[in-house]
Amino acid sequence: MSYEQILTETVGRVGVIRLNRPEKLNAWTDQMAGEMADQIEAWNADDGIGAIVIAGEGRAFCAGADLQGFNQRLADDPDATNRDRGMRLGTNWTQLVRESKPVIVAIHGYAVGVGLTLALPADVRYAAEDTKLSIRFVKVGLVPELGSTRLLAQLVGLGHATDICLSGRMVPADEAYRIGLVSAVVPKEDLFATALAKAEEYANNPTAVVRKIKTLLNDNVTEPDLSRVMEREGARDRESRRLPSHEEAVTAFLEKREPVFNQ
């Protein structure tokens, strides 16, 4: 499918999305978000894809929302809210990413406002050394969105999340790594290769089981009842034991070879 505000390609079993408004530092728009959602949904339904990388073209990953476009939408629809922005009716970005095949985000330059919150539901975030991140909503008189007040606190702890949200300050890459906001900081020239290698690692594991594990992690991270956690794990374990990937893993072990999944 051809898009106007994103670029897409596949590398083996990995789907790659690049935000493609470099002249606007990839400012987030309704159209861009809709195109990203369409492509992620298509790859989630494609057995040939096992993981997804999201990156940005030009000098930045995403410098925030296109405020000019957002203000025009508010003028057209005064009841519109951040909760609705960038999605087709009935689509929730955070839910989509959390329920998706693994998503790895490669961040360089600026990741500001929604440029950061869109990355928080992802499974892994890598940053280039030049990266500056900010959940800058307070600076424009707004509150964080897309579930970020919980997701950010889960990643970095309530103390760091409070400081970042209430100050709206820029967080350099080395601090982002230290507090757990990103998984690693790498030279800019190595950023995409690092993200792609991690995506390939996930994609080469049995996709159906990877998605079950991801669901368990997301569902159980805030579950206070340990017995409920184990019930969910037990149900998914029983499902997994009936899948061809488990049979292949056992056969490969007995034959002293590496298993081959997703055939």
C-alpha cells in the first residue's frame, strides 16, 4: 500500500515504518497516525512478519504534534480531544501497539510530546547519542496522553515520571538510559541496525507464542492478584503446548539442532 506520510519496507521477517515528514521534523498528524495504524494492522495479520521497527526520516524522530493541523481540527470540531487524535474512529494507538507483534522504536534527534508518548507502549526503545526526549505537554498547557502517565511511571518510576511531566524539560539520551526510558544509547550511524537486529531476534521466535508472552506481560504488570497472574499463564501455556512451534522445539532438541519456527 502507498502512503503519503510514512515510508514502509520489509527486511526479512521485519516490517519497517519510517515517519516521513522530515521538513516538519516528522510532526505527528491525523493522517500519519492513521497510516501507521493501517500498516501495523496489516503486518499483524501477515504471517510473514514477526516484528516491527518504527523510525524517523531526517533530523528527528518526531518533534511533537502538528499544532497547526490540531488547532484546525479543534476549530472544525470543538468536542475533539487528544484522546481522539490521530486515529480512525474506534482505534486506540496504545492498545494497538500493546496488542501488536513486537514493536521496536529507533529514536534520534527530538522525541517531544506525542513523539515520546507514541513510543512508550512499544516493547523496546533505542536512542541515538544525539537524542533529546520530552513529555512537553505542560509547556503548551495540556496534560500527557495515550496512557503515558501510567506507562512512563512504569518505565522510570513515579519520581522520575513526576519530574519529567511537571517540568516539561528535555531529557538527554544518557539520562534516558540511566532511568530506564530507553533500553540502550548507540551511535546514530548504528541506531537502525541495532533496532533491526533486535526485531529480527524477536521475529525468529514463534510469533504466536511471542504475542502470548507480550499479552501476559502487559496484562499482569498491574495485576495485584498473583493467583490471577498464574491463571492467565496457565491458560496460555496450555494453548502453547498445542502449537506446532512447541512440537518443533522438542523435535529439534532431540535431534540436537536449532529449531526452525514460523514455517
